[in-house]
Amino acid sequence: MRDRQLEVYQVFDHLSRERVVGLLSEEIIAEHAANPAGPHSDALQRVLRYLRRAPVQGKYLIVAVRPWAEYRIAALTGVRGQAPTVLGDGPYATEAEAMHAVFLKRVDALRDGVA
């Protein structure tokens, strides 16, 4: 027996992705670069809400290698008890720079149809 709920969710996700990709613009990216923590416009809030819905596996997080001095990006494995994989990106001098770098990685994946 097939699970219709999964099929409906896939259609919903596909339509949501199309709307979010349509919202992406240089202005939205510049707005996030200016203030990654907010406040954000309605369009940027919609993009961020979609990105936060992603499954845990492959999700990015910020690691403070040296607190207040050096930050890197790591990816979650999705396996309980397994440490995140630190990526070769960075280092970033501020948390805001790292937050924007994560946002750019997610936007690129979204445009490529991966996220």
C-alpha cells in the first residue's frame, strides 16, 4: 500500500520550492548580508522558513573554533551520536559572516535543486 501523505508532501514541497526560488534575488541576498540575524522583510522570512524545514542530514551549522575570533561551517550527518563534519570553508572572523556563508550555501543548493 502506498502512502498518499508522502506523495502530497512531495507536491507541496515542489510548489513551495518553486515559490521560494522565485523570491530569491540580489536584493534578498544583500538584505541577509547586511543583517543575518534580522529583522527581515517578508520575502526573506519566507525563504528562511523554507530553508529551516530541511531534514537534519546535511544541514549546516556554525562552529566556534576560537570563540569570538574564528568560525567555521560544519554539516550534520543525521546520525545520532555522530559528530558533525567540519567543512573546509572559512575561517570567518564573525558569527554574522558565517551565518551569511551558510545562507549562501543553502541558496546555491536551492537553486541547483538539492536543498
